[in-house]
Amino acid sequence: MSENVTTKKKLPYCPLLSAGASDYRICLQENCAWYVPSTKTCVAYVIGHNNVLDIKAKQGR
């Protein structure tokens, strides 16, 4: 049973499909239009990460 839980923890959740849902939806990865293969993550995470870096850069000025 612990192997199954470990496997589930490794699967990323889709923030776009999971928004407003009562349960999380698993990321479809290469089958998703929002997936960025070069970063192996969802475009929502990439945009969020870039925005955090931008905010930190502006705060440092």
C-alpha cells in the first residue's frame, strides 16, 4: 500500500483542471496543451514562478 501512495505523490496535479473541483486532477503531461516539455511542468507553474522572480527583482530595487 505504501508503494501506491508514493506513486500518487510523484504524479503532478493539474492546477487548471483542478481549479474549482472537489478533487485534484492528475496532469496529463505531454497530452496537455498547457504542458511545457522543456521544464516538465505546467505553464501555470512556469508563469507563477516567473512572476515571483519578477516581484523579487522589483523589491530588490
